[in-house]
Amino acid sequence: MTNCNFVLNLSCEDKPGIVAAVTTELAASGANIAESAQFWDRHTGRFYMRIAFTLPERVSKEDIERVLKPAVERFGLKTTIADQAYRPRIIIMVSKFDHAMLHLLYQIRVGWLNAEVAAIVSNHEDSRRTAELEDIPYHYWPVNRDNKAEQEEKLLDLVRATGADLVILARYMQVLSDNLSKRLYGKVINIHHSFLPSFKGAKPYHQAHARGVKLIGATAHYVTPDLDEGPIIEQETERVTHAMSADDFVATGRDVESRVLARAVKLHLEGRVMLNGRTTVVFSQ
């Protein structure tokens, strides 16, 4: 018999008996638990849990929801159930620097990322050839002060039309409006460099080189109205030295950004990230 794989995410106010109630109901329905992770945030009193499990093919997602209903009502659980047979659809947004996008496309091609690219959106034409080679619809939407709201509405229409589950800013060099950030909260991931000290504006890696920075880093986070301050999903740093050129800094930065963004996307698509106010709970493998 072919089994179906599901992931259950839940959160609620922490109380005794939550784990026992949920796992008992799953076991009674014939579930075999493959992974289980939980976290109690003592500061907020919230409880978070992720359970990956298999069930006989005859059991549906709706069946699981019915089985869990008593526990949901008893503990006030907020739940999501994902069928792992479903392939999430993503929209990639990119400007001129395409390294992060290319890394995502490669990881999808080799199967490390389980996703289907519904579209590539850009404010430049530079990546059209890549989209054509990958047979992905390409949308060239230049953005300026006068048409920004119109272009963002087109993006929302595209999300609805494609059924996209996630929008990825793979070095898309336009700031999303507060309105769009709120409407797609928890469904947009961005990547940016993270230096100590911080450098903003043009050529940040060159600025870092000029200041003798010793660590280059990247941060992947959910997009919020607070620019580059959304809940963090993944980060990494890499050491650099005085012997490296500014171009070496740029190359190192491209590599780190690409890896961090891909890992963040994978964590999100596998249901390993749960929003917890201004931060995240990340259940890594």
C-alpha cells in the first residue's frame, strides 16, 4: 500500500497535555510519526510543534482535520496540514544580479528544492534568456515612482493567477511598499548582506573592503514594512582577510547570499519555519 506523507504545524498557548493529545489522535488514525520537534517560548507562553508523519493512502487531509478537531478545540490550536505530495509554486523576483536566482533554479533542477517556478519577475530584461532556457514565464515590469503601485497590483494578480505559495526576492533591488508587505506577510522571503559594521547604498562589498571588514554575512528573512528587519529565517558568515581584493569580497558575498537564500526557501517550503511575533521558530533537520 502506498503511504501519504503529511506535515502538521501547530501553535497555541502552552498547556500540559498538548503533545499527548495530538500524537494519541494521530496514532489512533494509523499515523507513523517520522519527525517531531517542539518549542516552548517562555517569554510569550506560546507553544510550537511540527510533526511529519505518514498515513495509509485512504486517509485524506480532511480526515486528519476531523481526527484532530477535539484537540484543536480543547487547546485552541492554530494548525496547518501540508500534503508532501503537493509541489509548492514560487515566484522569483530579480534585478540585475542573478546569482541567487540561478542557485535556486539549479537546486530545483537537481531536486534538493521541491518547488515549481511559476514565474520570474524583473525590473530589468537581463534574466529573460535564463527564463526562456528554463521554460519559465518572464515578466518584465520596470518600476518607477509613478507606476510602483500599479506594478505591485500586477504582482498580486500574478500570485492569485498562478496560485503561488511563496514570493522570493532573489536580489530584487526594489523596496516593496508597506501595503504589499502586509498583504503578503509570511509569504515573501528576501536576502541581503549583513555586515558588522553595516554598509548601505551602492557597492556595499567595496565599502566593506575599504573598511577592512573581517566577516561577510548574509541574512534571509520574511519581508515586513520595516525595511530589512523582518523575522529572520537563516544567516551565515564567512571570514575574509586583508589579502583579498574588493572583487574577492563581492564573489564571497555572492556565494554566501546564494546558499543562505536557498536554505531559507527550503526551510519554508518544508514547513520548518513558524512565525513567532518579530522572530521565528525554525525546526531544522
